[in-house]
Amino acid sequence: QPATPKDYLERLNPEQREAIETTEGPLLILAGAGTGKTRVLTTRFAHILLTGRARPYQILAVTFTNKAAREMRERIGALLGEAVEGLWLGTFHAICARMLRRHAEYVGLTSSFTILDTDDQLRLVKQLMAPYRVDPKRWPAQGMLGIIQRWKDRGLTPERITPAEDDDYADGIASRIYAEYQARLRAVNACDFGDLMLHVVEILRTRPDVLAQYHRSFRYILVDEYQDTNTVQYLWLRLLAKREGAPSNIACVGDDDQSIYSWRGAEVENILRFEKDFPGAAVVRLERNYRSTAQILAAAAGLISHNSGRLGKTLRPGRDDAEGEKVRVIGVWDSDEEARVVGDAIETLRTQGHALSEMAILMRAGFQTRPFEERLVARGIPYRIVGGVRFYERAEIRDCLAYMRVLAQPADDLAFERIVNVPRRGVGATALQKLQLEARQRGISLTGVVSALLAEAALKGRSKDALGALMEAFSRARETLGAEGHVVAVEQLLEDCGYLQMWRDDKSLEAPGRLDNIKELIRALVDFGTLGAFLEHIALVTEGEETAGEDKVNLMTLHGAKGLEFDTVFLPGWEEGVFPSQRSMDEGGLKSLEEERRLAYVGLTRARKLATVLHAGRRRIFANWQDSIPSRFIEEIPSQHVAISGQTPFERRQATAAPSMFASGPLLARKPMRDRNVPSRPASPTPDIGVGERVFHQKFGYGVVTDVDVDRLQVLFEQTGEKRVMASFVEIVS
Ligand code: ATP
Ligand code: MG
């Protein structure tokens, strides 16, 4: 039964109707979270079709994620009463890939071009840099690739790089490498992810006939999450929307308070520029929030008011029924208790009949999911990781586990196969096949056969060196295992075999997160007496996780939660150094702190009925417990909208000095970071650790360096005396 216009417009407020019915001319919908922006966009799409203004393929609709595209397609289908085919609806990249297949010849490709993955990209950049003989330690290929990607984000082809735009990376060869890189991709009929946008923009810029064709076909353009578009996406939209002699029917919805992707080149200024780019643009503001209770809204509004330079929007509760509960803030003793409290709360809600799929745990960083995953598994509560991979299924975690398995059990061939060429050691597929054959013939394991061949001097050249070094690393780690225990042995192994270095050298955006995941893994390792006990635990946690049925708790990052909503939202880890993240506090100044605050705002506004913020009094930094202090964001939530329970050790200390912490004044006292005696930066392979330096080691605590030997240090630890440790696992304490 197709919806009648009456049906779909009646359930909207006047401003939303205006935003839907103003179909002609440019339109900016600027509104806070949960005000129905996405709903307006979806309804507008249906409205244009139902009123006969355009055919389905004449509307271009851009979403931020594939999930959002799917949802919008379903909603449109529901509004129209039938599924529609041939929609131009998807993410920027998905739509551009489709366009590029049509016009590939204009950029020297054919329509069957392949899209490279990061490994391929990197290999190519390395090859291209080799003849220039720049020092790869000083100028790693990853850095070069990063520069190329940023140029692509900004819509700059090699020809468009002016001397002023050029980068002095690697003695100024960046723009040359970029040109060669593009030429090489063309020669092999390939492009990378960034090229999908860049090539299409270039085609639209240089081929008026192609542009005119899209101008004729796209009568209406709809863009969700406009605050997070980067320059090349913006150029693309502007090219398509500015039609000669016809109005720009472009409708963008956005919320400057939810701009959280500046680290990926997004420019919130694009919103501010909209009225200049499209003169005569109508601006509609939506002020009623239909998602959250009044309490949650007031809490979120109070928090975000601490940001400066906002466009300023009013947000009023749109549901009259819902005063709701205050935002719960729970202080827990430590990170273990945090996971327990959340697990208990979810169980309670479940027994009260609430659907698990209406609950979400939203964290600042991907690695934070682990304790919650374990807790949920232990309680038998099904969960899903949205927009990410379960902790123990992540590539870097699987790699590390494979190293540990070989360490614990040298005959574990599957594990050995996984890591024998990770990082790349020149032991390719054919070399591995030969080893496998040999192992079968001799009836021994792969590591057994490698050792035998090394002993027999039967290996030559590169594989001899590579496999020799790998076996060396394992036998050294095995010695350490006996002498210093499993934690140190694993750290040493991952360092020795070059695995950690591989991620440090990787300048992609995900690399720091992967290193964090590995640290989190080591942290988990500390809880177990032996390597064997740990690996058995992992086997149990990971086995049979996929439970049937759709009713699962959602775990995801705050970034991944954009645009989504849940009845109940848990927001753990609201502590200084976790959220706001240490990185944002160290590097970014006010700007990145404000982006963190927007992220907190996104988090709170995902909740329909109940938001629970948690902070732990101690959190493990590697093997040692560190006191942590509540996030400044907690005290920025107006206290009348907060219900506090639990106390952290820190608060207990404070409470003796001031009987009521929460009575007046700043909600929670804050110590400056410098006084916290916490190593503020993740470890790096640091040549600048010298004798006499005060350092912190995850297992042995604080100490003073007494000797340095390349990557090993002799340290006199306060608690445990003199020890030899890997330099990369200590952090300098100032
Ligand atoms: P975000 O900024 O988080 O992306 P949004 O502005 O896109 O939020 P929507 O997701 O479109 O907001 O809407 C939030 C919720 O409010 C949805 O559940 C939606 O169905 C509901 N909603 C929107 N408008 C109305 C309305 N007029 N009456 C009732 N419910 C509404
Ligand atoms: Mg939305």
C-alpha cells in the first residue's frame, strides 16, 4: 500500500515539513542531534518521488556509512510501499566507484580497474622511492603514502601541486613520487581508495560533457552528515550541484557539534561556507529532539556548551512524555569492576524484558572493548561489535596470538604459517610450500623442519637469514620465558621478530590503534600465571562466540555510533587520558580537546532513555595499576542532570578533605596531568633513553637506567632491583 502524502507528512513538525517541501533551490538543514535530520532527508527523498518531481535515478543521496545507506533504502522502500531499483544512494566512495567505472578511460583506466589495498600501495611507494636513495629509516614509505593520501583528500592531482603545496618530505621528492605513483597505477589499470574521489572530481572538472550529463540526470542532491565532508568530497558535491541555468537543488544536513572526523581531513568550515557557495540558500533549523529524554538532552547541551565557536543551536525536548532519568555517573574501583557493573546492569535490564539490541556500550577507542567482551561472554550475553572486529579476531591480535602459540608450542604449524612472513621476511608462498612438503616427508613440524634445514645448512640466501633470525628470536624468548616469565618473554619476542616495529613504521591511520590493541593484549596476559593458561582462556573466549538470533548488545566506538540510537547507552572510561584521550591532550591543544567533547556529545545523544557514564579509580597501564581521575567532561555536565553513585579511591581521598565533594563548586577536583606520574606517551623505540634516566616499566615499575646496549637497558628498579629490559617497553618518566 503506497503511502499517501498525508500519511508521511503528518507525523512531522512544521520545520521538518518545511525542510521536506522546500524541494527547489539550495537548502541547509542545521540542527542538533536527534532532531530528525536523517528522517527529513529520507522523507524528502520519498516526497520528491511521490510528487513526481523526479525518477528514482535522478536523485543523488550521500550517506556516511554503508549501514546508513541500507537503512535509508529500507525506509524509502517502506514509505513508497515497494523496493526501488537503480538508486544513486550510498557513501561517497561507493557512488564514486560506480561513476569511475563508467568514465575510467578519461583518466587512463579501463572500466575493469582494480582497487589496491594498503599493502600493495606501500610496496609500490617503496619501489618508487628506492632509486632516489633516501634513507628509509628517516623517510619511511608510509610517511610518503600519508602525504599522497592527504593530497588526494584535498583534491590535488600531481599536476595541481604548486611549489607552495609541495612537501619537503624526503628531500623534496614527494610530488615527483606522487606523479610516478599515479603513472604506475595507470599502467597496471589500478587505483587506490583515494583515487575513487580524486579521479571522478578530475573528470568532472575537465570533461564538460560528462559534467553536463550528470547535471541533466541529477535533479536533486541529498547529503547526510555534511559536517564531516573533506575537501575533495566538497568539490565533488559543488561540481554536481552547480548547474548552469538551473537551480542547485542540493539539501545538506549537518550538525557542527557532531563534527568528529577532522583527523581524516573533514572540514567543518564546509557548513559555514554553504550559504556563500550557494547564494540564496534556505536555512532550516530543527530544534525538537525526538530521540532522548529531557534529562539526557539537558545534560548533553550543558556539556557541549563548553565548546567555543559553535554555530549555536537550540535543542528542545520533542517528546512530551519523557522527563526521564538523570544521566547516571558511576565511579567504580577499577576497570574490572567497570566491566562487571556494566555486565550486571545489562543482565538486569534483560531480565526486566528489555531487548539487548536496544543497549550499546560506546567507547573512545577500539581496544577498550576487550574487558566488556570477556564479561559478556562470561555472563552468556550475546553481543556484536559494530563497525569493527571483535577484539580477539583483529588481525594484529591474531598475529600476536600466533607468535605466542609458536612460543608455547613450537609444533603449532597453523600459527607458524600465519607469522612466518609477518612482518615480511621474504618467505613467500613458494618457500612456504617447500617447507610444508619437506615437513610432511620428514614427518615433523614446520619449525622442526626449519631448524633441521638450518642445521644442515640446506637453506640459502634470504630465506636462510630470515628464518635463522626468526628461530633465534623464538629461542631467545624461550630462554626469557624460563628466566623472567611469560610477559617479558612475549614482549621481547614481538620486539625481536620485528612485529611491533612493523606497526610503528606503518603511518596509516589505523596503526596507532593496532599498537594500542597489542598493549591491551599484553595487559590481559598479565592476569594469567602462564602462557598456556592464557592461550587456553583465549581459546574458550573465542570459540562459539557467534550466538544465534539477532538480539545482541552493541559494542562500538563513539565514531562508529554516529547517527545511531539506542534505548540504553553505557559510556565507560570517562577518565582524563582515556577520554579525553591522552593524544588529544598532548598534541592538539584546544582544537582537538573540543573534538573530544563533540565526541562525548555524540555519545550522550545516542541514548533514548538512559545514559550511564562510568569512570574507574584505577586502570592498568601495562602491568601496573595507575590512579586515574574522572574526565573533565563529567564535571561539565550540569549537576542537576546527573545522578552520581559509587566512589573512586581518588574521591575517597578527596572526601576526607572536603566532606561533600558534590555539594558545590567543581564537581570533581582535577589534578594537572604532569603531577600524575603517569608516562604520558606510548613507548617508542627510543634512542634517547640515556643512563641516569628515570623510567617506568610495565612489569617492574619505576627505576633508573644504569646501562644502555642498543635496544636493551640495564635498569635499577625501585621494587625489584637490577634487571635487563627491552628499551621499547620502558617509558621515560619526567
Ligand atoms: P543525528 O544527529 O544523531 O544523526 P538526526 O537529526 O539525524 O540525529 P533522526 O535519526 O532522523 O535524527 O531522528 C531521531 C529520532 O527521532 C528517530 O527515531 C526518528 O524516527 C524520530 N523522529 C524524528 N522526527 C520525528 C517526529 N516529527 N515525530 C516523532 N519522532 C520523530
Ligand atoms: Mg542522522
